[in-house]
Amino acid sequence: MFNRENFEILELACADYTEIKDGEDSKEKSGLALAVYYLLVKAAKIVKVFHLINNDDIWAIQTGDFLDVLHSCKHELIGGAIYNTNKKRQTKLRRVENLHTSPRFNN
């Protein structure tokens, strides 16, 4: 799985897994997309360390190459998810009902 030759398949699988299929419309589950990306990064690092400990240098190098490709394609994979979560966070914070009012300003 952590082989850079399989990256396109992994990219399609992640897109399919994080997609909300709602009739004709399809949207991305932004939080899930972020979680899957960071899970892949963490798992690949663990696998790389495992191979380094077991003196499997070839597999460790291949996993490191996969991590390089994953980091290089970060914005293609989760750029929209980062944008959507930041936008949602900013709009929710700025709603009037969510603003904290101090008692000293209330008359």
C-alpha cells in the first residue's frame, strides 16, 4: 500500500471514501478527508520505522518515497478540505448568537 506506484489508486480510493453521494450532487466530507490524510502519513511513518528497525532498507526507502509523494500532493488531496473546514470554522465563530457578550456592556 505504501508504494508510490499505487498512489493514483490510493488517491481514487480516498476520494471515493470521503465523498457524500446525495443523488446527483456529491460533496466531500472535509473532516474525514483530513483525518484520512493524516492517518496515512502516520501509518507510513510507522511502517518506515518498522522497516528501518528490521534492516529492510529497500522497503524503508520505498516507504520514504511514498511519504515524499504524499507530502508533495497534499494540496491536491486535501486542499479543498482544508479550505472548507477553515471557512466553516470562521463563519460559525462570527455568527451573532455565538458571540460572547460581556455583562458590563448590557444595559
